[in-house]
Amino acid sequence: MGNNTIEILQQYLWKASYETIEMVIISLLVALIFGTILGLILYLSETELLVKNKVVNSIAATLVNVIRSIPFIILLVVLIPLTKLITGTTIGPIAASVPLSFCAIAFHARLIEGAFADIDSGVIESSVATGSSIKLIITNVLFVEARPAIVRSITITFVSLIGYSAMAGIVGGGGIGDLAIQFGYYRYESGVMLVTVILLVFIVQIAQIIGDKIAESFVH
Amino acid sequence: METKILDNPIIELKDIDVYFKSAEGNSLKAVSHASLKVTKGEIFGIVGSSGAGKSTLARVINLLQPPTSGRVLIDGFDITDNRGNDLRALRLRIGMIFQHFNLISGSTVEENISFNLKAASYPKSEIHSRVVELLKLVGLSDKLKSYPSQLSGGQKQRVAIARALANNPELLICDEATSALDTKTTEGIITLLNDINKKLKVTIVFITHQMDVAKKLFNKIAVMDSGKIVEVNDTYSLFSNPSNPITKSLVSSVLDIEIPEELVISKDSHLIKLFYAGEGAYNPIISNLSKNFSVDLSILSGKIEYINKKPLGILLVSIFGEESERLKAIQYLKDNTTKVELIKKGEHYGK
Ligand SMILES: Nc1ncnc2c1ncn2[C@@H]1O[C@H](COP(=O)(O)OP(=O)(O)O)[C@@H](O)[C@H]1O
Ligand SMILES: [Mg+2]
């Protein structure tokens, strides 16, 4: 590793890491809130015993499908006006969080829908048979039974966001991915490329290990 | 059993149809023109082979499965069109247990039972003591903090029963509640349900394909086949005198004696099977037979089943003697027992 590499890393790595964390955390939180709600709506509205509603279901499903079918790099560009409206800028990690959030909401919603759909239908049936309200079933049955799958979904969304955030970085978001491209690719600094790749692999590994541990602790 | 004439049946199903749309668009008639009445306090069984429509019909009672047509009356009130809060209020009065227990796997026994209490807005401060009381009732006081995965099948079903009884329901629907359990555990659950029925005066509707459960638990039985109710009778009459062919085959699965394949009977004899219902013993008849007719009689095999504590005897006998005497003897048996089945006349029986 040349002196140049070390200098670049010293100068930019912390900042880049911080930007990545900022982008990922913001969009993860947004996805956790809105993706979960959207996923729950998808599940509830398609399930006979709960609150099946074809209209609501097809609106929610279309919304998710539209976002999911647009390649992320195009979503970044398409959402520029909206990004500007929300954050007042189109540059930097905060701005990049807008398209990232959109993408993550749709992605996470599908995972959450799947987590609920995998609950034993007998458990749903016996809960409905008690005469319980939907609210109580959501809090005491759906979120309890789907807990391990929800934790795994969060891990998957997080890992995907690390990947997408690198792409967002290229169009002005900054972050570790941007660092790798700017120096590692455009300036042939293979050392920088190597370190960022190792760092990304490390973050993903840690996230996966922690996620699996938490998910496991919810399995009884 | 006593029945008060003025009382409405707790359940009345009137001409229920349930159709399902298959993937190809044809409709499948899961239940067809089913009508039945369940009297308060009884243990009412619905039996039939798998796919007969029993579960579907049971789920119509609490509208987990709304009927395609027909009416559902609970305590005389038509609830078929109940939705929302009305339906929830109704379901609070009906407990339900299932073949695969369907407990919340991520919740402890206590949380599982609390769920039902919360559904009925039970006072928060009294939930714990009610759970303790219910667990005592089902004999699982030490399992408060266990998770379902730490319990045996029988214990899980007991938790499910405790949970179903949490809000003092008038009615308990059991769908194949013992079908996933071994014989001994099944006995325990049957005893528990019998106790609950007597002590708490809970009416029980129990769906099963297991005829030996039917024999031990039910007061009254409806037999289903291909979506239709083909026979309804009190348990003893149904077992001792089945009329529909489906009922006959179901009954014979638990209430029959094997005829040894290698059995050879002599030329001048009849092999017959006697069914003997009621209190009277068959000894006098057997001895009368030898006294009054010049026949010899040998008992090849026999057993007595108790259904609702009443005996039902089956005997395999061969009657030896002159043909005319034999026929007279058989006529005598026909007049004095519940049923006489002629198995074979003379020669060789078997393959
Ligand atoms: N939700 C459903 N959708 C389509 N077909 C169903 C559904 N539930 C039951 N059936 C069909 O209805 C018939 C009766 O089923 P069921 O009531 O479960 O019978 P049983 O409990 O007597 O075994 C079967 O042919 C079954 O495949
Ligand atoms: Mg069934």
C-alpha cells in the first residue's frame, strides 16, 4: 500500500463512512416505519379472515411494484425534483436518503408482507375465532409470530441499503462507495478499492451476524 | 337426557350450503343442504371421513366460514349476517380448539391465555389470576411461563382448551381436537372435555373422523358424507342400529369382531353374528335357544362395548342342527336380539 493510499484513506475514509452510515440509517428508519405499515396493509388486505379488501390491496401492490420495477439508478434521477423539494438540495447524504428511502420502503414492504404471510394460518384462524379485534391480533399475534422473520427482513433491507447507498454516492451522495469509485476506479488507487471493499464486507458480515442472533432469540 | 321444550337449541343450522371456487373456476360443494340442531348442554359429534365437509360446517357456526346460503341461529337468534362488532361479540361466546392446537408459538402459555381475555376486555389486574385458575382447571399449573414448543401435544391441547374457556363460553367447537394425539393422551382430553361439559355446562360440538372418540364422548352424532348430513341419532342408537351405509361402515370400524379367515364350519351349521343392545344379558337367550330348539350352539368370539355407559354386545356363533330347527332358532334370535347377521351357511368359510 503506497503512501498515497494511506493519505487518501486518512483524509476521506472517516467522512465517507459517516456519510454511508447517515444514508443507510435514515433510509432504514424510514423503511422500518413506512415499509412495515405498507407490508402490513398488503398482508391484511389480502387475507380472507382479516380485512380482505381488493381495492386497497391492488393500490398498495401497484405502488410497491412501480417503485420496485424502476432500476435504482433511474429512480435516483427521477426523484431529483422531489429530493430538492424535501431536502432543499440534491447533493450529499441527506439528499441521497430520499431515493434510498423510496426504494427501501417498497423493498421492505414486500419482505414484511412475506413475514406475515408465513405465519401458520391455523394460528390466525384461532385468533380470529376468539372474537379479538384486528388491532389486538396485529399486536399480540402477527408481530409476535412474525418477529424472527421481521428481524431477518430488517437485516436484508440493511444489507441491500449498503449496496444501494454506494450507487447513490456516485450521483452526489458521497459515502464509502463513492470513495471507492472516485479513487479506486478513476485514479487507479487499488489500495483504496481494497480497503473499502474489506470495510463493506465487514459491515455486512457484522450486520448479518447480529441480525441472525436477534432473530434466533425470538424463536421459541 | 333432559330437554326443556321451551328452550331454543343453542345451535340451529338451516339448510346450509358452502361452495368453494376452485382454481379452474368450477365450484366445489363442500357442504350441501345441511341442517341440524344442537341442544344446550349436550356433546354433539359430527363424524365422517376426511373431506366430508365437517370442518367447513363447524366453521360455519362461528362464521369463520360464511355459508353460501342457509341460516345460522345461535340461541334462537339469526346471526348469519352479523359482521364487525356483532360478530366479534358472538365469537367471544364460542370457544374453539383445533387439531394442531394453533397456539401463538412466540408467546408463553400465560400470554396465550391472556390474549383471549384481552380480546374480551377482561380487567387487566385480574388477568393473571384468571389464567392461573384456568391452568388449574386443565391440570397445567406449572406451565405458566413455558412456550408451546416446550409442551407435549396433550399439554398444548390443554392450553388450547384453557384458552378457549377463558371467557366462559356457552359453546366449545372442537375440530379434530384429538386427531394429532396418541391413544392415551386422547383418553385424557376426552375425560377433561367430559368434565368441562358436566361442570361448566358448556355445550360441545366435536368434529372427528375417529369413531372410538365418538363412542366415548358424544351424546348425539351427525354423520356427514360428501357435504351432506346423512344420519343423526343419539350415540347408542347410532352405534347399535345404524341405518345409512356410510354410518354402518364407520360404526363397523370400531364395533365389530373379526371373522378368522381360517374358520371352517361344518355342513349342517350356520355362522351368525348377533348384535345385542340394552341392559339384558344374552345368557338367557343362548340357554333358551339350546333348550327350545334341537340345535347345538357354540360361541366362537364375542365382546361387549360400552357406549354412553350402556352395553352393546356382539357375538359370533355357529348353530349346528337340522336345517328347519336352525332356521327356527335363527328366527328366535332375530326376535330377541337387536340384529342378526347371517355370515355363512355350511361348508367352508374364508378365502
Ligand atoms: N378454503 C377452502 N377452499 C377450497 N376448498 C376447500 C376449502 N376448505 C375446504 N375445502 C374443500 O371442501 C371439502 C371439505 O373439506 P373439510 O370441511 O375440510 O372436510 P373434513 O373436515 O370433513 O375433512 C374438501 O373437498 C376440501 O378440499
Ligand atoms: Mg377437517
